[in-house]
Amino acid sequence: MFKVILKGKFKERRIDLSIVSRVMYHQPFTGSIQKEHITWWKRYWIKPIMLEILYPSEGWIQLVKVYRDGKPSIRVITKPSTSGKRELLVYKQLYGKEKDTYELKNRKYKKI
């Protein structure tokens, strides 16, 4: 459904988000959450996951682990486009808590 290139993962080849969620997080990918309806989905959120991508545009996408209908799954945040289809919501950079978490994780695993 949504093809992306993840920075530093899967040999930086185009890969479907459903495969990413299955391989990296062992959860099924069940679709998308519209940016306009995020507040409705907040009650089902377990945790947000930020991934750095190179394609379709450079930046960060947000995957969300949700628990709904008795099953955990992963969804991605999307925004409307001019053609009537949905496209990925790509952030240019991280802010606040997400930025601190990502920097801490990278610093922790790098060898000095």
C-alpha cells in the first residue's frame, strides 16, 4: 500500500510498510489513521514509533501501535492530497520528546 525507503534498514530499498511492521515489530499493519481524526484514535494508542525515511520524501513518518478489537496492530498517519488519495504525513524533523528519545537511542548503541 505505502512503499518507503527506510534510512539504514533493508539495504535502503523500497519496501511496503506492511512488511516493515511484520518484520521489525511482529505486528500486522492494518492501515492508516487520518491526520484529521487523530484525537478519536488517541484512546487506542499504545505507543508512537518514529521512522526516518528517504522515499517518497526525506523526513520522519509516524507509525502508531494501537490496541483495538482485542488485537494489537500498527497503523501509519496520513494526510489528504490533491488527487483524492491519502499520502504519508512526513515530518521534516523531530521536535521535543521524540528528538530526545531518538538521540538517546542512537548514542546508546554507538561504539566509542
